[in-house]
Amino acid sequence: MSISFTTSIISRLKREIADLQKQSANDKSKRDKALAKIKQLQKSSKLSSSPSDLSSKLTQITKLTEEAARIDATQAAAAKQLTAKNAELRQQLAKEQQKESKE
């Protein structure tokens, strides 16, 4: 495997890792917003006197809770991918260093 091929693999892995990290940060922000909205709805539902208003708020809380759970699952999968990509990157960097030291 030539150095240029190894370098292109390293560049691709770095891009993929950056994309995963960016997506993870975006997901964390979405999750935090959903959890904040849930807290807000829970507080306002305690003050709610209308049954239909309460029902609406409970429905929103349920949807937001499901969204937060979905985001948690997505983040767990992204964390696994990130770990694998980082391991592969370390492996490729080691290969590149070996080839450079031989030359």
C-alpha cells in the first residue's frame, strides 16, 4: 500500500470522525432542548386547569421523551462508530509511520 493511498485513507477517516463529532454535538443540543421543553411542559401542566390543555401537554411530553430516547440511541451508535473510526485511524497512522521510517 503506497503512502498516498494510506494518506487518503487517513484523510477520509479524519473527515468521517469530524462529521460524527459534529453530528453528536448537534444531537446533544437537540436532546438538551427536548429535555428543557419537557421540564417546561411538566411545570405548566401542574398549573393547567383545563383537561384538554393537560392532555395536549402530556402528548407533547410523550413525543419529546420519545425523541430524546431516539437521540440517545443515535448517539450510542455514533459513539461506537467514533470508537471504531479512531481505532482505524490510529492503525493507519501507525502504518504510515512505519512506511516513512523504512524510506
